Amino acid sequence: MCQTPVVNRELLDVPFLLLSAARALVDGIDAGVRARGFTDIRPAHGYAFARISGTGATVVQLAEHLDVTKQAASQMVDDLVRKGYVERHPHPDDARAKLITLTARGIACTRAAEEAATEVLEPWAARLGPQRLAALRTDLTGLATPGRLRPTW
Amino acid sequence: MCQTPVVNRELLDVPFLLLSAARALVDGIDAGVRARGFTDIRPAHGYAFARISGTGATVVQLAEHLDVTKQAASQMVDDLVRKGYVERHPHPDDARAKLITLTARGIACTRAAEEAATEVLEPWAARLGPQRLAALRTDLTGLATPGRLRPTW
DNA sequence: CTATGTAGTCAAGCTGCTTGACTAAAACTG
DNA sequence: CAGTTTTAGTCAAGCAGCTTGACTACATAG
């Protein structure tokens, strides 16, 4: 017994490390967004904003991006409409569909999130330096299923 | 406009990259655990097992580890007891408390999870090499709030 | 022009969490 | 050591966010 190589033990807490880092980041950004006055928004909404931002998105597109059912996405849109962050417009190309777009408030919130993210990431990235940052990005990309949960911006 | 430095754009998708990697890992491990016959277990239970494993844990300790209320932790223990993964014993040092420990089935499941994790991580770690792996671990640790969501093993 | 597929919503239900209230035991405190 | 406060755990009720199922309106393929 006790013949398990050290590499394994160290390898096995990579998932915890990753989760821990991701959570710390999300919590930090969320705190920054709240501090900027957007208190009725949760991290999950950020992923929605990322997809809606720019040209807008349909409910189905949003559902795919968030990996939930279209009903769940529709409910989230209801919520965001009620809170004034997004709007439903008739879709220019498809009378069945609706184009969800950010309101001014939604755009302001997105900016706040970007500021908060920069605030959290900048000092860490500075300590790392551009070289290690690039390496980390490459290595993480290799770990992630390509294209999943990526932002549209 | 358009004067935002490139560094910022690249920095801003680090959270997405991290989340994406973490999710891919968790999904992969979960699939491996299911493939080994433990189909009534979800990733969240893995974090519970990690804390219970070894000397065992109380409900309150588990709650702290999972960052939920003690009621939620107690409900999860109910569930795991019903499924045969853990047991409640009287605590040797405190008559109020109960010591939660893994059953044989719980230990087997933990082993399955370690196997699954190794299976997912090994090829990726091999491609990286020990040097970059060490660097990545260091950099992620710097990002994570120290000590959070760490395993006890 | 009919048949099949797709976008979105309504409705009901479930799961996993929360808050609040409580019991029993431990740990302070004067 | 009696009295107070804190801590471990549970019961109960409620809520948020998701699911499945059923449906309407429009699009598209044959």
C-alpha cells in the first residue's frame, strides 16, 4: 500500500483548484457588479448578457448557450425584462422568433461586469506576467471542451 | 473608441475559460463515475465525500465545506444515507454531534471518482509536462481563495 | 397545399436550497 | 455549581430555478 505515485495525488486536486479559482473569480466579479449598484443580478445573468450582447439573440440561442431548456431561458428573459435589463423585439427575419436585446441598463451592467472582472484579474495577471498568462490560457483551453461557455464578444 | 488594449479583451475571457475547463472536468469525471455503476450520485456529492472521507465529519463541518446551511447539509446526508453511501454514528467526543462516515459503498464510489479523475486528467497532464503543470497549479492557487473547496485527502 | 419542423409560451411539478423555530447537549460565567 | 449562552442537529414551510408535457403560431420541405 501507499505505492500511489505523488503525481496522482497532485493531479487529483486540479479539479478542486480549478473550481476554487473559478468560484473565487465569479464571486469577486459578482461583488464588483453589486458594488456598482446592480444588486438584482446574479452571475448566471452575466452569461446571458454575454450572449445577448452585440446583435442580440433568440430565446433558443440563449438556451443553447446556457445549456438549459428553452422554457428556462424564456423564464430568465421574463425576469430580465421585468428588471429592465433586456427587451423582446419582433425578429426581423422570422415572425415566430423574438430578438432579445440589451437595454441601456443592460449595457451599463455589462460594462460594470467588465470593469469588475478587470479589477479582479488585473493584479493577478500582472503578477503572472504575459508569458505565464499566455501559457495558462493555452493549457486551460486544452482542458476545456472547445467552444463551450465562450463569450460572444 | 476601440482604444481598449488587447490585454483586457484576453483577460476578460479568463473567467469563461476557467469555468469551461472546470465544467468539462466535472462532467468528464461524473461520466466516468456513472460508467463505473454509480448512477445515483451527482458531482456535488463528490465534494461531500471528499470532506467525509478519512476521519469522517459532522453535519456542520460538511455544511461549511460545501458552503451551504447546516439544514441543507443535513438533507444531503439524509439522501446519502438512504442511498447507502454514508452512515450517521454518535460522535465520540460530543453527544450533540453525529459523525458522518463513508460506508463500503461510499469508499468504493470515492475510488471510482479518483479513477475517473485520473483517466480524464492523465492525458492532459502528460501533454503539458510536469513543469507547466506545476506552473499552472501555482497560478491557479494564486487566483483561488486559499483553502476553499480543497479536498481533505 | 399539405405535412413536418421550429420558436415561443403556459402550466404543473420537482429538487435543492433557504429561513425560522425548536430540542438537547456543551461551554462559558460569575 | 447554577444560570446563561452557544453549538449540533432536526423539523417544517417556502421559494427559486429548473424540468417535462402540451399547445399555438409561423416556417419550410415535399
